[in-house]
Amino acid sequence: MPTKIIKWSAIAALIGGALARSLPNLGLALQFVVVAAAGVVLTQAATMRRYVWMTLFVTVACLFNPVFPLAFSNYTFAMVSSFAVLLFFFSLELLQPKPKLSIASITDRMPGSESL
């Protein structure tokens, strides 16, 4: 659940960054949100051993790096942010961890067994 919230916040930050491109201070804060969310999704993909997703989110983290920012034209920024929005959106469904099975207790009686 927390990863879904983080992914949705990254999607909102990317859309907000595309709409508020002229505000540099807001853009810097939104870049931090996108990079942090990319790091979270990167670790989620690493635990699931999804190497293609790891590579894609390392690329997103490098493109939106607020420490060493890359200068994009308006068209290029629109393409890069659309790419990142699509990645975060598809990761909502495609990077879901499998539910862990519960471990049966040894002290519980076996289901379906009857005492004689």
C-alpha cells in the first residue's frame, strides 16, 4: 500500500511539473519527489528480481536528478515526463509482490483430520 501511494505521488508530481514548468523552485521539489519514488520502485523491482524494471527506473532517476539537473527543451521534457508517467502507471499493476503464504502452526490440529 505505501508503494502505491508513492507511485501515485510521483505521477502527480510529474503531471504537476509538466503544468508548472515555469516555476523553478516547485520543479526542483517535484524532481526530488520523482527521484525518491524512482528509488522506492527500484528497490521493489530489485527484491522481485525484475532487472528490466530496475534499469528503467535507474534511467528515470538519472533523468530527473535534482543534484545534477539535465536541461531539456520543452518538447524533450514533455516526452521524458510522459515516459516516466507511463512507467510509474504500469508499475502499479505489473510490479505487485506476490502475497506471502501463511505458515501453518505445528500446534494447530490438521484441517480435515478427525480424532478416533
